[in-house]
Amino acid sequence: MPNKLLELVYKGYEDFLIREIRKAPLPSHVAIIMDGNRRFAQKLGKMKHYGHRVGANITENVIEWAYDIGINELTVYAFSTENFHRPQSEKNSIFDLIKVKLEELCTDERTHQRELKVRVIGDRTLLPEDLLKSVRKVEQVTSGYNEFTLNVAIAYGGRQDLVQAIREIAKKVQKDEMEISELTDSTISQHLYPEKDAPVSDVDLIIRTGGDERLSNFLPWQASGNECATYFCAPYWPDFRKIDFLRSIRLYQQRTAEKEKLLSKRTHRLSCESHN
């Protein structure tokens, strides 16, 4: 199929998906496991850094797609605690790339037009100082915004996040700053990353690229309690397209509609049983 015709077909399908998803409620919070950068580079015979660089550009696109559609909060898994096992040279190149992208967010006019609030979640003690400076800078520059929130997970692990939250709560109990009887779901949420801001909200939809069907210790508290939808797709992250993103939104809407239909049936059945 000629390229121009293929582009027309793609654009037509994209427009169709946009019209379809506007007919139903959108997920408020979408979280993404951006997997496959290294395999993408290997497929092309390139260095690993090439895959990470192309993947970073896709992340910029997804931020734009999410904002344009009307998503309120987006979380991207940039670097997990497990990624520290990678070679030092690869870790350095990833940290340098993240630093550059955070600095660009500070000066990008779209950040301010969108009133984009950027927050970093993860164990900051594991990050190099030059990256930490960029983290502090972008958070300070965007601290007054609340229209659209971008959480960047760096040195993040879900279990580790829960452990540090429990430790913080235990310290407060030990110092008589909190009673054990006061401990609720909300208390735990408020002690999870980020450290000095509103907690990450419950996740409605998790997307994972690269073909693996697992959640890799990503936002377990925010995802499990909310029974969020999951969308696993084959494309490596640098191959992720807008239609893949739109399909994930449509899947969320279909599953939400199915749950509501099932709940309605159960409510009707219970109502009938109570009248008999």
C-alpha cells in the first residue's frame, strides 16, 4: 500500500477512535510502563541509548495526546529500582537523558500553556546530584499548576514505596504524633511518594508496551485498590502510536461499561429478591 494511502487510512482510523472515546467517560489517571527501548534499538542494530532517546520523544507525544484528550493525571515509569542492576554506562546515559528532558519541560511554552504540574516519585537518595537539581527545578517551576499532572517515576519500586510509607507512619506513632487507631487507607496514601505534595491518585488504566503482560511492581497501592484496567500491547515503546493509546482508552471504557452493567444486574436481582 503506498505511503500516502496508508497515512490516510491511519488518520481515518485515528479520527474514528477519537470520536468513539468522546462518547464515554475518560480515565482520570493513566499510568504507563514504557517497555522495549533496548529491544527496539537491538532490532535496528543500534546502541541501547538510541532506543532510550527515541522512546523519550514518544513520551513527549503521549503527554500531548493525554492532555488533548482530557486526561487529568499521567504517570510514566522512567526508571525502576530494578534498573539499577544495568551497566553503569547505560544508567548514566538514561539519567542524562531524563535530566535533559526535565530541563526542557521547564522552558517549553507548552508546559506553561497547559499548566502542567511535574512531580518525580521514587527514592531520590539513589539519584545523582545533577539529576536531583533538575528534579527540584522542574518541580519548583511547575509547582503552581494543577490543570494536568505528570508524575515521572525514577528509582521507583512499588514495594519500596509502601515500606517507606509504613516507616514514616511508624515514626509518627512512636513520637505520639499519630494514633494507630487513626490509620486509614487515606493515611497510607498520604505517606507514599511524592514526599511533599498531594498523593498520586488511584490509577484507572495501566498501559504496558513491549509484549510482556506484567505490572513490574508499578503503583500497586494506587492500582489494586481501584481495580484499574490494564492494556498490554506488542509494540516496543518507540513504536507506540496514537492509535495504540486511543485503543487503550477505548478498552478502559468498554471494561467500565461492562462493570457498570454487571453491577446494575446485581442491584436489580437483589432488589427483586428483597421484594419476594
